[in-house]
Amino acid sequence: MRQTKKQARRRRRLRAAGVLTVLTAVVGGGAYLAISQLNSSEVLVRERCSAVVGTDTYELAPEQAANASTIAGVAVTRGLPPRAVSIALATAVQESGLRNLDYGDQAGPDSRGLFQQRPSQGWGTEEQVQDPIYAAGAFYDELVTVPGYQTLPVTEAAQLVQRSAYPDAYADHEPEARAFASALTGQSPASLNCVLRKPAESGDATAVTERFAAVFPALPTGPTEQGLVTSASGSQGWAAAQFAVAHAKELGITSVSHAGLQWNRTDGGWTTADTETGQVLITLAEVAT
């Protein structure tokens, strides 16, 4: 009988130890799985680009921010004031949501592009008005012919260019247009920030160089070991730097440095950094295949 009790106690201890081992494995395995999923999946990251002016923050999706930076870059290259960019961005937000649309609506079935420009109304060919650089240039060509456009309310200046059926709608987008115009023309340094997931592909230095050459043709751009560098300073330098940030998702850019600051894709913000005076340094992603 005494031996039987000892055996029973031993069996109970073995069962308890076994249960504890299983529980430890389940809890530990679950924790590992949760951490592994959190590290390997970035679906929790809400990709967005924001412009901060004073206490106000406005957000755009990366695609929208890239289009906004192209519109702003064309104006900077032409020497136009930030007010022109505010008018253009408010117009593009209203007309297309800052997306390069390949369709129109009932009022303008042949409308296309960021500004919903109509080939039938002399804006250019369908292919041209769906080129953001051409479309922005065509908009500015008309805007600068408007007497006193810099002092007109945004909605009035935009309507004189667009001749929309809804002329008052442009005013609804003026605050966000002004914020992004200030950031993307370099008037507000380091005020554009993009929060992005990790790049899925390596960056292409040729693609970045070509994009810069198309929007900022006067800025010399050359390769570096990890990306490329362009020479620019002042507001033009910040326009170029924030143009790169706005295109980071599309072009596989991981960091942008200028004037003592650096935007880092991993951190999603601007921090102090050692930089060369008069240069915008762009680092590209290197993704193993």
C-alpha cells in the first residue's frame, strides 16, 4: 500500500510537470508568434504624409503627396510664388483628389488628370494632360494670365482658370493646400513628414535622377555609394529635399538629408544630422532578393 501511494504521488507530480511544460510552450510559442508577426508584417503602419504649419496638421496618402510635390516643384522651377502652388493644390484636390485620373464625369466626360483638364477645351492631348508635369505647367500657364491672382481669394483665382460648374468648392481645400504649398516650396523647412512601411524593392538611382531632372532640370544631380546627391540650398534645397520625401514610397528612398537635418524612413521623422552645406543627400533602399 505504501508503495502504491508513492507511485500515485509520483504520477501526479509527473502530470503536473507535463502540464506546466505544455503551458509554457503554448504561452512562449504564442508570444513568439505574436512578436514574429508584428515584426514581419507592417499592415499596422498607416502610410501617410503630413504637413505641419503652426498648430495645424494635414495629411495626404503617399500617392497624393507625390503628386502635390510635383505640382509644387514645377512652380519652384518656374520661379512662381507659393501662392500659385496653394491655388493649384486646392484646385487639384477638388478636381481629382490629387490622383492622376484617367476618366472624367458627366460634366466633362473627356476630363483627365490631376486638374481634370479637357482635351476638347484646348488643354492638350489626353496623354499630355495625364502627365502631372505637363498638367501642372498648363495650369500655371493659365493662372499667370489672371490679373492679380496672388491677391485674389483661392476660389476666385482657381475658377478663372478652371471655369468649373462648382466654383465655390475650391475654397474648402485652401487650408490644407496652403500647408502643403508652404512645405513643398521650401518655405517651411522639414515640415513634410511621411510615415511609410519598409520598402519592398531596392531603390533605382536612375529613376530618381530622371524624376529630379524632369521637375528640377537646373539642379545638378550625381550618384553616391548609397544613392545620389543634388546641389541646392535655401528654399530650393528644402523644396528638393521634401520632394524626395514625398516620393520615397514610389522610388524606394530610405533617408533624405539637408541643412543639418535628416528624414529617416525607419523613424518616420526629421532629426539632426551632419550634412554638407548646399547638398540634398538621398539614400536608396537595398532589399535582398
